[in-house]
Amino acid sequence: MQQTNTLIDAVLEDGGLTLKQLATICAVEPDWIVRHIQEGLLQPLSQQPEWRFSSAHLVRVRRIVILERNFEALPELAALVADMQEEIDDLRRRLHRAGLD
């Protein structure tokens, strides 16, 4: 796992992950990511021909994949749950910075 994290950090420092890199790390087909982009469930950092993805995209894709696979959630529902998890994470960070956690 440490080796994977080191690889991810190195790739992200170079301007983000490519579609193929993101798909490989998240154990999905590139077409899965393309479908989610076309449906408006993912927004890459840059547009085609060379989509780039941040570490936040990596976390989001992993969450959506888990929800779709483990709970057989529809893509739209999985994306909604991922949105809510991101919002909760943001609120927790804000509480922590304010010393209210």
C-alpha cells in the first residue's frame, strides 16, 4: 500500500492522474470513468483529449465504485452519497480548524 501511495503522490505532483492511471488505481475500466463523466457524475480537471484528475477525484471514484459494487447502488445514487460524504468531510475539517471538534 505504501508503494501505491508513493506512486499516486508522484503522479499527482506531475499534474494529476490520466484517465488510464485513475482507472488502473481504482480497478475500473476507463469506459466506466468516461460514462460517469458523460453522465455528469465526475468532472475532470481538464477536458479531452487529455483528461486529468486530482487526488479528490481519486477519493470520489473509489467511493462511488465501493457503493456501486458493494451495495449495487445506481451511479446517480452512488454519486449523491459521495457528494454527501465530501460535504461531511469538509464540515469536519472546518470544525477542526475552528477548534470545535
